[in-house]
Amino acid sequence: MSDLSVVLVRSRSLLAELADTAVDPQVAVDYDRVLLQLDTLVPNAVQPIRPVRIDDRAKSHRELIGLLTRLARAGLDAYELGICMALLASSWRREQAP
């Protein structure tokens, strides 16, 4: 599996787990939107989602930002990844709201 594939699998898996474990259903939908947006970047090479355990949501969120940055550096569409980052930031803000 190439480095890009590994990054895609980890990114998709983290997004899926953040969505599945979100307390607020709207936050879960927001994370799913990020996942769908990410999938549009590589429509013919969608990588499987692997089970991950999230003990620290903030740490997983930071890791996800780093992974999306790596995808941009690897040559994926920076504009589309920017949309993913904006959606991710919005999801995170909504999750952190009291």
C-alpha cells in the first residue's frame, strides 16, 4: 500500500470514528460530510475504513488536520482539501460548543 493510500485510510477511518462517536447527531452528520468531500478527491480509489479507537478526540482532530495537509503536499487538489479543512473546522467548533 502506498503512503498516499495509508494516509487516505487513516483519514477516512478517523473521520468515520469521529462521526460514529459524536454525542450530537448534527456533529456526526458534519463529520460524514467531510468524509464524503474527501471521497470526491479520489473517486476511483476510495480506501476502506478500518476500525480505530479514539481516546482523545482533540488529539484525533489534530492528527486529521496533519493527514489532510499531507494529502495536499502529495498533490491532491488543494482547493478541495481546503473545503475538507473548512468543514472539519466547522464540525470541531460545533462539537466544542456548550
